[in-house]
Amino acid sequence: MLDDRKLAVLRAIVEDFVSTNEPVGSKSLVDRHNLDVSPATIRNDMAVLEEQGFIVQPHTSAGRIPTDQGYRLFVDRLSGVKPLSSAERRAIETFLAGAYDLDDVVMRTVRLLAQLTRQVAVVQYPSLTKSAVRHIELVPLTDRRLLLVLITDTGRVEQRTVDLPGQIGDEAITQLRAVLNACLDGRKLADVATVVAELPERVTAVERPNAAAVFSVIVETLVDRHEERVVVGGAANLTQADFSRGLHEVLEALEEQVVLMRLLGESGDHATVTVRIGSENEVRGLRSTSLVATGYGTGDQSLARLGVLGPTRMDYPTAMGAVRAVARYVGQIL
Amino acid sequence: MLDDRKLAVLRAIVEDFVSTNEPVGSKSLVDRHNLDVSPATIRNDMAVLEEQGFIVQPHTSAGRIPTDQGYRLFVDRLSGVKPLSSAERRAIETFLAGAYDLDDVVMRTVRLLAQLTRQVAVVQYPSLTKSAVRHIELVPLTDRRLLLVLITDTGRVEQRTVDLPGQIGDEAITQLRAVLNACLDGRKLADVATVVAELPERVTAVERPNAAAVFSVIVETLVDRHEERVVVGGAANLTQADFSRGLHEVLEALEEQVVLMRLLGESGDHATVTVRIGSENEVRGLRSTSLVATGYGTGDQSLARLGVLGPTRMDYPTAMGAVRAVARYVGQIL
DNA sequence: ACTTGGCACTCAGGACCCAGGAGTGCCAGG
DNA sequence: CCTGGCACTCCTGGGTCCTGAGTGCCAAGT
């Protein structure tokens, strides 16, 4: 039902509209691309495309602009992933190379993505649940409060204060620390809950209440409270694309961690770049934006996701290229 | 040169303009405030105020709007700090009460300030240099890499990886850890550099290269690299105020940590709310915004600063009230 | 020495109209 | 199935006009 030329026309419309931000008409199409047919023919094709819901005209007798569905077809069948220029690759490498720690990696990644794509970059912190415990440290704050510091093998550090039911002495802390590290070191965080359940037996009875408090905080921190943060950058790029009045909505959505998590979280296996276009987004307020995202992580498993967010009128091939490349490099670094 | 009535007129102009966002004319002034003089009199006063540079008219025969200098006079002499309603006070308390750790406190504070003032909130992390070392932890990652975790008495946790010149064994790590904690525990971070300089003597000669690497990272982390982060929130509120095209500039400035530091950092002793209006801001791109900021911290010393940023057309008394109140509560919590 | 009413003046903003042009849909002929 | 021609639509930009808010100034009043 859609022959090759119609697809070519759709592709051309998307490309032109993305670069000019103006409805594109039959005449300018035949000029700019070398379709060797007449404008009238194109018009017929466009009529069909419109009927199928891939393009619309903002008002009678204006050019056509792609619908969300049109973009969808475009990314699915009409365009590939545009690889980065070698200059860009080098830029990525040098930019990410000097990172100190995990925080720094994430921050640099956000900036990098934002600059590269001129869109809003969104990077999720590597998930806790898929990494393993490297070390647990207990530091006394007062005689009834401890600071619990938990270090994972992805280099992430979690900290929480623990309020104890009773006083605790130095030697008790030392003992507790030893037990914790002996039992939890190297364990996948996902397994920690079950291991912790067996721990109380290993502690002397008198210390059990305090130990229990610590254990429950550990479980809470690691398992229940998936405090997986999302970092946003490049919000300034939103002002270029004209969201008319929707900008406010978009900015608001970007400040809600929960919303961002929902946005990024869904679907998409590792190493595939997924695109979510306009109304496909569940998130209210981001209905006129598109998300290009992928997973990243060490080896074959995906630790978290990152991507860019922009107006539906976005250069998808380039964005996909940048997202994929950055995800790979970040994976390498971790 | 400026009698009482002229000042009253300026105050009225500021208040009206802030609430309506429209140039205010002589007629509406006498209506809305009960100045019992005629519009003509007001016009004379306004002429004087304009000559002195406190107000301008956007174009001939429009009402007047305050200049930066006008706002300055307003905050300095014509308005106080508006205390919060008791409902707002309660809101602050309950909102900040449930905070887990330092990160959480900072994040909640940002949200709170943004919601309270309907402006952009800016909160600086408590400065490292003024707090003391609580604990230092070394965790082996590989045989040539350590993770250094440093805990301060304000509950802040700093982490850095250290690349060692040579291999290191478990017992060497233990020794090093003991030395570090023995010597640095409780020291003000500002003093750490001098203490560290004396440390190498306490380590066996064979371990000195590795130890030196660790020491230099410590100094770097704590002293040289004042990586004092600033967290921004409520950027969506910027869209309400019409920055015409300057919005882009403002958003860009808000993403530059360095710029924010410069903005917040200057001047202002603890517990005073300082206001920086429009062109008084050094920062290019924030010339049409105002900052209301103050220090916060435990006891009498200021650990860091927080504030709100908005258009110069801002409700200063309320903003100042909110900033002051939030700063106090946060100080209490720490 | 201020204050006041009166008056002429200015100018942004909205309503209105008009022409130009880009783009379309349709149709008949190749 | 493609193409040229043609009539139609309607957005866009420019121009004009008008109105209303607001001003500055002046002369008279207190």
C-alpha cells in the first residue's frame, strides 16, 4: 500500500521538516531532493500519506508536517543510525577519559550528550540491584547513631544514618562490621535481602537489637528503596525548539525524578536504541517530546539507561548515533 | 531630596508592578493605594524619581516601571522581610523533617524553596573546608587501585579512586587506614593539608610511594578541589516570568556550576539575607535576574549558602522571608 | 512653594483590510 | 499512472486607522 516512492516522500518530508521547521510542500520537495517526478505526482502521494495518518497539514493549503506516526515509520523503516564523525568519537573519548569517580562520570556523560545532540540529556545512575557489595563500613556518629557506608563494585557509594535502639560500643561495631563484610562481600545486591535474613544468628544476643536496626537499614537502602537517581542536563536546549507554552510542562516533568524514571525505565533490551515518539510517551507533559534512549553497562548486562529528550521534530538518526556511541563508551569506562 | 511621599510612591510602584507586571501610571496609583493627593502631584513625583534613575517608562506615555536602582532602594529602605505564615512554617518543618541524609536534605531544601517562592531555588552543598574529618576508609578495588572514602562530621561523604604506583597488600592497607584515621580523625579539613605533609614518616619505607599517592589524593580532594556543588530546582518557574528571549541565557547559566558558585559565593555574612539585583550581578546572562541569598549552617558559622533566583520583578519581601526561614530550619537540622 | 485641574500630545496595541504567494485538490490528457 | 493546468484556500506581512492610557506642562488655587 505504500510503494517505495511514497516512503521516499515521507523520508524527505521528515528530513526537510526537521531541518527547516517549516511545513514542506510538493514543490520544494522535488527541488531539494532529486525525485524525478512532477510536483503533482508528489501531491497525490502526499494525499495518500495523509489519509494513512503519517502527515498532516497545519491548515488548508500549507505544506505537510509529519505526525507522530510518521516519525515512527521514519525511524523504524526509513532511517538508520547515523554513526558519529571520527572527530566526535575522539571528543567523547577525551571528554570521558578524565573522570574521577562515578558521580563525575555521570555528570560528564550528561554534559557530553547534551552538547553532542543539542537536546536535553537524561542519564540514570547505574542501578544498585545489579551490582555487588564491595565493602560495608560503619562509622560511629554518637553512641546511638551510626553512619552506614556501602560501596559497590560499580564504584557507587551509598550512605545512610542508622538510629540505634540502644548504645553501642566500639568493639561491638568492629564485630558487626566484620560480620557484615564477611557475609556480604561480593554478594549481588539482589541477594542481600536473603543473606541478611540469616545474619542475626551470628551476633551475640545482647547486640541483636542494634544489629537488627543496621540490617533493616541495609535492606531498606539496597532493596526497597531503589533510589535510582536521574540526572538531567542541557535544559537550555529546549528553548530553541518552540514548544509555544508547553515548555513549562516539559521543564516541570524534567524535575520529577519519578516521572523521569518512568520515562526511561520501560522496555528496551540492552544495546538497542529505543525511540519513544510524542504521544507514545505515557508521561503527561511530555506528549510533544521524543525520547531516544538505550541501556548501558558493563559487559552484556545493562546497569541503567541514558538518552536524550527533544521535540518530536528531532534529528533521530544523529541522536540515535550519539546515544549509542556514548552508551558504549560509558560502558567501557565502568 | 526624596521626601516621604516620593518614597511611598516608589514603594507603591514596585508593589504594583510586581503584582501586575504592567507599567503603572499615576491614575491607578492613587486608586489602589490611598495616597490622598491628585494624579498630577504623583506625576510630578514620578518625574523626579525618573530623573534620579529609580524608574523608567518603557516608551513615552506608558506607565513607569522600577529600574534596578529602584528595586535596590526598595529592598534597602522601603520594605522589610515578610515573615512566613504559620502554615508555611509548619510546611517547612514537616517537609524537612523526614530527610535521610545530607543529599536528601539538600534536595528537599531545593524543592521546598522553589515551591515556597515560585522561583528558582539554588542550594550550595555544605562546604568541606569548614567541617572536620570523621572517618577515612580505604577499600581495595584491584591490587593497584583503592577507593578512598572520606566522611565528614556534617555527614558528607566524599569518594575518589586512587591509582597506585605499585601493588599493595591487605595488611599495608590496614596499616595505612590506621595511620590516616589516627592522625586525621577530628581534624578540621582546612588543617588537613599540613597534617598530611607530616604523615610519610609514619609509614614504612617500602609503602611510601603508595601512601604518597593516597595522601596526594586526599589533599587534592579536600583542599584544592573545592568541588562545592550547587543544586538547582524549580527551573520551570522561569517560564512564568517573561524573559522574552533571555530565558535561554538564564537556563544556560544555571547549568554552569562555576557560574553558580560565583553568583552565590560572594559577600554576605552569615544570617544576613543579601539581595543582588539585575545588573548588580557579575554573571553575564543573569543580568536581568535577581538573587536573594543567605548563608546557612550550624551554630554561628556559615557552612554554605542558599537562595532563590528570579526576575528582577520579584516579590522581595516574601522571597527574603522564605529564604531566611528555610536557612534557619536547615541549619537546625544539620 | 506645593498642589491641582485642564489640555494637548504621544504612542503601543488592536481591528481591519488588502494583496501576494505558497500550497493544495481536481481534472483531463498523455 | 504521471503530468500540466487551473481554480481555490488561507496564512502572512504590511499598511492604515482609531482608541485609550498615560504623560508633560501650564496657569490658577491654597
